[in-house]
Amino acid sequence: MNNLDNMRFIMEIFASFSPEIELLLSYFSLFLMIYFNFLPLGKNNKDMN
């Protein structure tokens, strides 16, 4: 899960700016995790089969 590690690293950098940006990025990262988890679903299922 390299994408998650990179996202955490970027979040730690941006979290030092301000609480508002940290809150905004927390919602954005949640959206990104859901997006990246469900986007390649069909591709992963084809590879597994």
C-alpha cells in the first residue's frame, strides 16, 4: 500500500499549516481512500479470476 503511505506523508506536511487545512485535507484524504479503493474494483476482480 504505497499510495496510503505517500498520502500520510503529504497529510503530515500539510497538517502543519493550519487546523482548517488539516480538517479539509482529512475529508479529502477520506474521499481519496474511498475513491482509490473502489475505482480499480473491476480490474482487481478480473486479475484475481
